[in-house]
Amino acid sequence: MRWKWILGITAGIIVALFITAYIIIASYDFNKLKPRIKAIAKEYTGRELTLGGNIKLGIGFSPSLEVEDAAFQNAAWGSRPQMAQIKKLEIQVALIPILSGEIEVKQLTFLNPDIIIEIDKSGKSNLDFDIPQASETKTPETKGDDETRTIFSIGNVRIEKAKIAYKDHQSGITDALTIESLQLEGPAFGDPGDIDLKGNYNKIAFEITGSLGPLSGILNPDEQWPLNLTIAAVDSTVSIAGHITNIMEVQGIDLKIAAKGPDIANFQQFTGEPLPFKGPFAVAGHLSAPTLENFKISDIAILMGKSKINGEIALNQKSPRPQINAKFHSAKLDLRPFIKQDNSGSQTETKDKKSETKSNKIFSAEPFDLQALHQVDAAVSFRADQILTHRIALDKFNIDLSLKNGHLIIKPLASNIGGGELSSKLDLLAKENHANLTAKITAKKINIGEMLKKLGIAQDLEGVLDININLTGQGKSVAALMAGLNGDVVAILSEGQMPVKYLNLVGADITTSLLKIVNPLEKKIERTTINCAVCDFNIKDGLAKSDIIMIDDPDKTLLSTGTVNLKTEALDFGIHTKPKEGIGTKETGKISVSLSAITKPFKLGGTLATPSLGISPERTVKTIGSVLLGPAGWASLFVSDSSGKENPCAAALKIAGEGTPKKTATSAKEKEQKGTSEEKEKGWGTKIKNFFSKPKE
């Protein structure tokens, strides 16, 4: 049984070796390792590592070294001397390698660490370590066993009850991160490891799982550091996969990012402000950035409900002003599920809102803040086959936006609406907070009923709408801009129908009077029919004067002239209704007007914020007087035969086209004004002159 003696002796020797090793380790002064550990920290970070307590040994199959009150130096400009403070640090090491001078850390545990990450006013982070050059780095020289440089490797990392503060001294932003537990597993220093993190950000719970690159890659600027993470928070998930070449400088980024969740409004917990959208979402994109000053997000796919947006965006911060370039496209963009519909309009709500408003004006006098237009340059384009909101449906929508040195140009902003066409141009030049604005908007044959049909709304509001708007203005607020506004506005509606209930939207105070105008014969009606409606305003230095406002229906013709003072927001309009029969004499061809025959003479006064409507014969006399001295087109609007088949639209369009003419044009200046008037008639007026004319059979 000789082999039994051999096995027994061998086992005894092994046990003796282990006992001897434990005796040696237990009697070894591990505080001698402090210079090596500090040297390694200094070599890789350029910062001092302080180990306040003694290094203690925990005896076990895998011995552990423990040290209390460890601290890591902060940047010289930091708000506190220590970047990190650790109440207790535990290092579990392999037994055999330590006998040969190697430190193989099987697990590194941080208990109650307190860390601060800061950005100074110049944008520098305290994570920007001053790492010495390799040629200048010196290996610690000691005697005996310390002559050999310690080989250092780490397996697993565990963190419990960590506090991490973030302070941006540029913006004043302060955030707080708490890590309840973090487990990072990796078999060796050079291998990637799995991560499992649970914590909260500004008291919002989150969880991160996945894998990270090797710890050695954090300090190696030439090594691609891979990561594959899933972040769960506020019932949503975000996945990040790819690599970062230089993680310390945040350079060489190549990441695919995706996020999805049941309701994007949940992210309000992070932003602190209500989001303009709500509902389920999915977002994906490919982020590539040589540096944070030059990045691009391509393959963008945004899914919100049944809407989807694709595109790309790039940012270049190396130019004097950051340059943004973006292109987006959507086959269908239905914004209705994400936008809260404002159904307010009742009398009570209107009064409440008025009582809460300090100013009695519509146009705000608050100064513009246009600094953002000077901060970046941009070129943005967006195309959509269809856009749906609660009140409007757009087809073949496209917009191009250009911003350079505070000069914003939107050209074109075009779309098809209800079978018609909308085209517009906006030019805004911002000099500090002073705005110089030019706007042109043209709408042709917009079929309101057809548009509402696409929205699935009952077609109780109908009509074909044409609009032409040309405006220029400048100022440091909306009120100042409107006070100096110049331009003209022409709007035409044909084949229209409007429910009487819509009059309630203007408030109960004037609804009764409006009903008298709309329904002078006091019929029981639910909707009013409009043969045609014409509105023309000439605006000069903030005074908007109407050449003609006319609404014609089967029973009557409503006529109005007046002004809107955009400086004071005062209204001054005379409104007159003329029945289709019983006014004028066809035989004489001249006006035969009796004030008593004109039904319900009204005056619209007050302001835009608080309009008032009431019966005013005096205002009627004034307006009729101006009509009698005006052009023949005006007079014809007050003449009707007994049949009631006359169509006043053509005459109203002529007035809208040429404006209120002068008596004669004798001087050169007057001839020039007359020529301008004729050009206006040949332009807009001629184009719409026969718009409402019925085709010949």
C-alpha cells in the first residue's frame, strides 16, 4: 500500500503549504502595498489617492483586503478637494498569485462612495485627468520583493449605496444620482463585463443591464470600448449598442440608439415640463461623432401612434456659430392623439380667462427674445404627404427653413388643403431683439368641407376660401410690430354654410345682436347659407381700413366698412343688412334709400379683446354717406330689383380689387396713385372678378 503513503505525504505537504501561506499573509504588513496602489492611481490619472485607514486582511479561501476612508483627489478648480470619498473599500484577491508579487483582484467592493462630477465655466470636466506621458512615468523603486512591479488585474466590481452629484458651473444645472447597487462582472482586466445597476436619478427609479467594455479600455484612448446596454425607466426602455474609441474624451462615438414606451408624456418626470405630445412611441437612430463638436444622427425613425417620421440631423460646432442641418419626411403625421384639444369657449370660461388677464389687449407688449436666432445657423427641410390636426388637414406639405446670422427665411411653406393650394413665405431679420418681418400668404380654392371630411368631422361648415395676405412690419414686441404694420389682406368665401351655434364662440354678450344680423326675419334656422363673402383691408402704419366687407345670402346682403386700429386695438365698423327686395328703383337706375328700410343698422365697436355690438343709426348714416360719394360699384350694392336674383359679389370684388378710388386723378402724384390702383385691380381684383360668376349654360 505504498501509494497510500505517497498520497498521504503529498496531501500533507499541500496542506502545510497552505497553512504556511496563510501564516505568511496574516503576518504580512499590507500597508507596504499603499505606495504601489497610489503609484498606479497617479500613473493612470495624474491624481492623488489617499488611503486613510490601515489595510486589513480578511482570512478565507479568497483573502480580502479592507481599507476605510479612501479618497481620490479632485481637479484643482473643483468645488471640493476630493472628487470621490469611500467609506469602505474591500479588495478580494486570489491567494496564490499574491505570493509571487501579483495582485489579482477577484472582486472590488465600494461601500457608500460619494462622488462629484463637475464642469467648470470653460467647459472642462474634472474627469479630464492630467495623465503623465509614458516616457515621464516612473515605476516605483523599492527594495527586496518590491523591486518587481506588481501586476494588477480586476475581476468583478460591486458598488452599494453610492451618491453621485453632477454640477455644471456653466449652466448652473445640478443633478443627483443614487446607486442602490451595481454589479459589474468580468473574468479579467482585459475582458468585457456584464453590468446590473439599480438606482434613481433625481428621485426617478431606473435600471441598467447589459455589457460594457473592459475596464482597461477606459484608460486607453486607442482602444474601441464596446457597450451594449438596456435602460429601463418611467415604463420605457432605451437600448444603446456600439462602441466609443476614446471614452475619457468622449470621442469616436458609433452607437445605435432606440427607445420605446407606452406614453412619451412619462418623460415629463425627467424634463420637469409638460411635453407637447402624449401616447405610445418608438424612436431609433444611428449616432456617429468623431467628437462632440461634430456629430450626426442618421437613420432616424420616429413612430408615434400611427405617425412616422424619418430623417437625419447633423451638428457642427467648429464654425463661428453652430451649424444645424436636418432633413425629415413623413408619409402620414397624425398629431391629434398627441395634442390636447382646447374645447373651451363657454361663457363662463371666457369670463374667467378675461378676469385672469392683466392686459386688456390681444397683442402682447412683452419684448421679443430673439437671441436664439443669433446662436445657431440652420438649414432644415421637412416634407409630409399628409398632416392631420384637430382643425386642419394638410396634403403634400413642405417647408424649407434657413437661418443665418439672425436672418430667418421660411421659403416655401406650401401645402394642398381641401383640394386647393396654400403657399407662403416668411422673412424675419433679427437685430438683437428687434424684428423686421415680411410675410406673404396665398390660399387658392380651399374647400373647407372637403378638408373636414378628411378629418372625419361632420361637414356642417362649408365653403371655398381664397386668401391673399401681404404684410410688413418691425418692432421689439408683437404690439409694436402690429402698431407699425403695412400691407393688405383680401379674403373671399363662396358656397358657404355655417351653423348658427358657432356664433356662441364669440361670447354671449354679442351673440344676440349677431343673430339679428344673420337672421333678421327671425326664422327658425340651424345654419346660415352664404352665397359669397368678400373682405378687403388696406393696412398703413397700423391702421387697417376696409375697402369692403360684404356677406351675401339668399335673403339679404350684409355690408360693412370701418377700421381696426392695430395700435390701440379699437374697432369702428358700421354693419348694414339689405333685404333682397324693396330697396331702390330699377327704373331710375339711381339709389333710392330709406334708412327705415335698411334692416337693423349696427355698429361694431370696443376693442379686439372686448368687442361690443349694438344698434347705431348714426353709424349707418355715416357709412351710407360715404357709399353715396363712393364708386358706382358701392352704389350698386344698395340697389336691388324685386326678383332678388341679383349677385352683388362681382361689384364687391371690383371694390376689393381697386380699393376706394379718389374723385379724379389730375396731378402726377394722383395719376401714379391711380396707376397703382389699376395695377391692383389687374392683379388680385381681375383674377377674382368672376370667381363667383355662374358658368354659362
